[in-house]
Amino acid sequence: FLGWPPLLAVWLPHVGPGTPVAVAVAVLVVARGPELAGRLRWRPLLVAAYATSAVWTLGLALVDGWTRGVVERLSSDQEYLHDVPRVTDIGAMLRTCDGGAAGVVTVLIGASAGIAVAVAVRALSGEDLARRVLPFAVLFPGAVWVGVSADGMFAAVLAWGVALLAVGATGHGGRADGAALAGGVLLGWALYQSYGLVLGGLAALAVVAATRRWRAVGFAALGVALVVLAFTLSGFWWVTGLERTRVIYAASVAATRPYAYFVWANLAAVTFAVGPAVLAGIRPGRDPAGRRVAAGAAAGGAAAGRGRARRPARGGPVRPVQGRGRTDLVAVRRVAGDPVCPAAAGPSVAGGAGGVHAGREPPAADGLVSDGPVRPASTRTP
């Protein structure tokens, strides 16, 4: 079923109009990113990181050119926008279908996912670690899915929901309550973008477990409830939509695809998406240098003053190369037989290489990977 396992992709190395942009951004971030992340003030740093991430993602998309790399990604008969002109009743559309977004909007929203991660890390673990995260978040290998796929946009919505929940759970006063409420609204909205994003609730639960700020949990739960109530009053019941989507999916690609394989293939696809830098950054919890510092502190602090942490391990950058994968959404429409939006009775089902959007596969972001040095992230603070 897969042309380039474990991804729905084809191996198609090539260059295009976006190649010089992508290469220039990558070189700039690798050479100067850690330094700037340690020197700039926090808010200007976030703005600069977001702008760089957006340019990086667009550059990757434009490797295939504007028409093939951006426009056709969402305007083909394999995507949601194909059915949007058929909508004549918004209420009926909400009861039967979830719409899509234009390619540029998808990129601009999706490119902010890494910024949201840095905001969450700053709230939970401090600004120094968040600054070290940012250069890697900007060059996130999964950007090939962000440009252009609705999944990338969905990921950003989920990431900001978790980030705002973290800000609300670690802050105080009305602003913290507002952040938690806004985070809940985004988490609730994510439920109606992709059924697969219900698993994103695990990230939100991790924030709750780490902070145990029940006031923030209450405001976040209220935000989720408001979104669910709005959709329900509009005539869309989430559970019914999931049941109907499962029927459509089972009658389409699932009839010929081995489920057991994709349980593991999805995990393999995740390793491609996060990239080697993340994998190299995962260390054993028992750090000898850390134990020496801790022992010195317990003995009176003398050794703690002399302890030196190990330098970050070096990893290699990922250089995504876009290709093209296709699935038969038209066949799914014939199975569905829905006059308003034949592709689905609700939001999409997503999940890595085996994910589907109400019977359709996500657009492929194909080809990846090459080796090379990456400079260790800076640990300096302003």
C-alpha cells in the first residue's frame, strides 16, 4: 500500500523554486539560531522564530512550485476545498461536514506550532530551556506536513491549546484564568478538527499532572464545554459523527490495509516527524554529572559550585524533500453518498502514516533524510 514505507510517500529527490530559500533558512538557523535564542528578548524572539518557521515551511512547500506545492495540495479532488463551493447552508454543513482552509492560511497557522511548544516549555520548565528548544522547533522536520496539509494546522491548534493551559496553570490572577479558558476553547476546537486529536488530550493531562492547579483545570474544562455546546446546538453530535466516519473508513481504504502493521508504522512515522535532534536529545534520567552536583549540594554545596554539566550531544539535521502521494477520495465520496459533503459526516480521523480524514489519506510529505552536524543549543540567558 505504501510507496515508501513507513510513509504514504514516494522517494523523489528534486529541487525547485523554494530550494534556495529552504537551504538559506536552514544554514542561518543552524549557524546563528542558538546564539540569537540566548540573546534576544523573549517576545521579539518569538516573533523572529515564528517568521523564520513560516519562511522555512513555505520554502519546503515551494520546492514543488506554487501550483503543485501549495495550490493543488488543498484544491484537488482529494481535499476538503473541492466540496466547499457545494455548501449552500452553513447549518447543514456543520451537521454533515467540517471544511478546510487555503494553503497559505494553513502554513501560517501550522508554522506557529513550534512557538506554542516553546511557550509551554517556558511556563513549565523555565525560559532557559525554552530558548534552547526554539532553534530546533523552527527547523522541525514535520514542517513538510505543515506545508501544505490540514494536519499541520490542526497540530498548531492543539499545541496552542496545551500552551495556554500551561500558562494558565502556572500563572496567577485573571490573566492566568483567561489563558486557561482560551486553552480549553482551543482544545475543544481541536476535537472538531480531527477525531485523532482526542489523543492530544494526553498532553493536556500531562500539564495537569505536572502543575495540579485545579482552578486552571476548571477554566479549561469550561472552555471545552463551550465549544462542545456550540456545535451540539448547531446540530452536530460528535459521537454520531465519529460512528459514521468509522463506517465510511471501514468501507474504503481500511478494507485492504492491514491494521496491525500501521499500529507500528505510525510510531515509525512519528520518528520521521520529530527528527533526529529530538531523539538525540533524549537522555537517560540518571545523569552522572547531575548526580555529582546533587551529591555536592547535599554535602554542603562545595561540589555543586564546581560541578559541570555535560555538553549537549550533537545530532544531525533533517533535510525534507517533498514528493507527492495520492489516494482515492472520489471512491470514498461514492461510498458516503452525502449530497452536502460526501467526504465525511464529521471531522477527520488522523494518525501518522495510517491516518485518514473521513476515508481520505493526508497529503504525503515525502522523502527525508540526510546527515550533518548541528551546533549544540545555547544555554545562556539574557
